[in-house]
Amino acid sequence: MAAVAVQDLLDPDRNTCYGCGPHNREGLRLKSYWQDDCINEGKRGEELGDGSLGSCRASFLAKPHMNGGSPEITYGGIIASIVDCHGINTARAFITRSQGLVLGESSGSAPQIWCVTKSLRVDYRRPTPVGIPIELTARVTKTEKKNRIIHVKIKVESVDSKGTYCSVDIGHSQ
């Protein structure tokens, strides 16, 4: 079975996010794919070998009109947007998995998990070029009640940036 993006598991009529909504024609349409978690390993609540509780990966290609003044440089707000959406979807996937659900089985009549951004910090280490794939890796590093702390690493060729992200579980919807 081919991997399904976390964003594609939500009700398409409700997921109209600018950054990752699959049906937002004007949006960025970021796709996040769940990679691994301590739940898959039968270690509920324990850390994986890398110190995380689970992870997602994504790839994004900034188009020329997404520049930040210079035609060669991606606008920083685009970077913040993809970090935000990738963090949210990593949190959603982790919460789904930690509740014993399989990703993709929480659609239809079952509740869907929604999160919102509590805080977002992006450290821009170098300009991000336009037209070169941006690879994102998000790791769940901590959970506190309804909060999930997510660290997102961005890699473009040999340039790294990072973001720290905190999501809040706002519950389920029918």
C-alpha cells in the first residue's frame, strides 16, 4: 500500500488550510508522511533511539513567485508556513497513533483529530533558495497534557535550519 499523506486523511471539506489543505487551490499543499514511532515498536511512551517519540517527513519545492524580494531566495513566511503545517500534522499523526488508532482509520464516522499552533520559532541560518527541494523532518520530542513539542529540521542541499513547534490538541470532531 502506498503511503498516504497525513493531510489527506482529514475530511476534505474541512481541511482547507493554506499551507497543507489538499483542496486549497491557492495553497502550498504540503504533504507530511508518518515515518516511525515508539508505538510501532511496542514501546508505548518510550523514546526511539534518536530521542524522539515519532517522526514525519515532507518535501516542498518553493516556486519562483514565492521569493522574498530576491528572485533566488524563498520568502521566510513560506518557510514558517511549511514548518507550521508539518508540525501540526506530525502532532496529529502522533496523537492518532498514541490513541491506538491506525492512520487512515480515523476518517468517516470516527472522530478526526485537530490541533492548533501554540507557539512557533524558526531559526533562519541561511537564505533558502527557490527551486531546490526543501526536505523537512519533524520529531515529537515531548508531550505535556494536551501539548506536543515538535522539532522540525529543514534541509536544502547542505543548508540546515530548524524550528521548534508546540501544538495543542483541541480535541476531536465528528
